[in-house]
Amino acid sequence: MRLGLTPDQEFFQDNTRKFLDASVSPAQLREWSGLPSGHPAPWWRQGAALGWTSPLVPESLAGGTVSGAALADLALVAHEWGRHAAPGPLIATNVAAYCLGQLAAGSDAVSALPSLLSGETTAAWVRVGGGDLGQSVLKVGLEGERLILEGVAEAVEGAADADWLVVSSDEQVGLVALTPTAADRSNAAGVAEGVEISRREGIDLNRRWARVRFDRTSVPLLSGAAPVAHRLLDLALCLQQAESVGAMEVAFAMTMEWVTHRYSFGRPLGSYQEIKHRLADMRMWLDASAAITVAAIDAWDQDRPDASELAAAAKAYVGHHGPELVQDCVQIHGGIGVTFDHDLHLYLRRVTAGAPAYGTPGQHRRRLAGIVARRAAA
């Protein structure tokens, strides 16, 4: 996805790729799909040891980045994540790690950080007031140093298996410790006072979603969160688009191999003009998706004023063209492409499930239009 990696970045990416090659084959993913969390806990801890949870955390707190560009490094993992349709709460746990790493100086919640970095615990993330961006939470108000929540957050990734719940608005961040329960928290109430978590079915075989209901839930706020809170949505968007681009790359590569070796009426399938035109469009979508995603990642890393604009643009573009690209890959494969056993389905499900996450492409087009309009008015 990114050209000109440093030697350290190449080493980091290669380690992740080799580990995923060895541990999450399509057959293994299908086997793990029956697990409540979509993966075994020891596997996630192994990945954390490779550095999946540490790039956004300062070195002084046992984190560290290999190149100095924290999100660019983590996006290398997210990209491989998509290329392998890997399971696990990569995005939410890193959002939580970033929050705690940035706010450690003023909060006792830093005690949660070591276990997140080691992979012993995981986190889920709820964006308060995000009804226009994929979730629906009613913020009741503030009572002292606590956020009071009432309502429902839909499609919260990993919440049913998480040990920590990060709740954020554009200016505040709160942290909830979820009571350890059995591995399967289906329809479990009482994991924390005023919080009810119930699993929801999704189309991705190994990605897990849940509904989180708040009943006048009092959430302790982390102090000094304003400079961090407004960056969380864009952080999640950048990682999710990097993952989608990885899945798109594999689906497109599988299709290129298919049209080269599959013959129809004595000719390679890829020799027909209609197929050539479709492949050209798909290549353009893929390259443009990678380019806008890299631009958004760099803007976030540099904390530039246009970071939100580029993150919204990346989501709007990749979220629209990603599912279309993989659907075309399925169609070009013909009858075998629509069978459940074909590996293309792993990538189709991953990209399709990711398209509405953290807001649909249409919602982010409106967000982007608002950003541009406010800038023009200013």
C-alpha cells in the first residue's frame, strides 16, 4: 500500500505477514469462526508480542514506533490484517491504547495499559453522540467528573469479549472496566453497572459485533482528554481503510490469476474486452483507495488541520468502491465465485462489513461537505 518503507518498517511488516501466513489460513479462519470471539486468546497475545498494540503508545510506557510515524507503522499491521482477513479487536484496542498512553500522566486508568499492550486484555470503543456516524448513543450530560449515558450503541466491535470499554465524545474520554464473565457474554447484563452487552450477528466470519445499552450509566472521565478525543474517529477510520485496502488487494490478485488461467471458448478469460475494461476500473479503484488512505494516515500522524477531511474522504471513497470491487471479483469468477467455500468470500465479507463501520460512505460524504463548507465560510 505504501512505497518507500524504511528497513525497520519492512522488518515489522514482514514479521506480521509471516506470522499471519502461518497462523490464519482460510481453513484456520473457518475453524475459528465457531469461537465466541472469532479467535483463541493465546493467538492474540502472540500478535501483541509482535507489536500490534504498541505503536501509538510512548516508549516511556512500554510502547514505541519503529519509524517515528506511529500510525503509518500500525497501518502496516492493519493492511496485513485485511490481506489475511484476520480476526481480533485491532482497531478498538489500539484506540484505547492511544487514549491511555496520551492521558497516562493525569489518570489512574494507566493501570489498564500494560495488560492491553501484552494482549492479556482487549478493549471496545463507543463514540458518544455518533448517531450520524454508525452508532446511536444519547449523551445525557455531565455530573462533576463523570459522563452520564442513556441509550444504545449499535455495532460495537469486540464489546462482548472486551475487558475495557472506552467511551468518547469529541471532547471527553471515559473508561469502564467490564466485569470478567464467561467467555460467551451473549445477552449478558451487569458486566458493569448500568451497562448491558448483547452479541449481534454479522456477515464477517471472524469479526464480532455487539450492542451496548446504557441505563443512566455513570462513566468516569479521564482528565485532559480534549486534545486526544477529537482524533479518535479519524484514527479508527485510517486503520479501517488500511485494512479494507489489504483485503481488496488480495481479492484483485486472485481475480487476475483467475482470468489469466481460466479459458473460455479457447481464449483466456482476461483477453475479452469487457473483462479488460472491468479490470482497468478495479485497478484504478484499488490504487486510488491506497493513495487516499496513505494521505489520511500521514495527515493524522502529523496532526495536520486537514486530517479529518482526508479521513472522511478516504472512508467515503474506499467504503463505496471496496465492496463494488470485491463484488466484481466474485462475478468474474462466475459460478464458483458465489459458492461459500471459495476464499473470495472471506474478503468480500471483510470489506462489506467494514463499509458501514464508523459511519457509512454517504455519512462521511456529508461530513466532508460540512468540513469544506465551514472552511469556505471562514
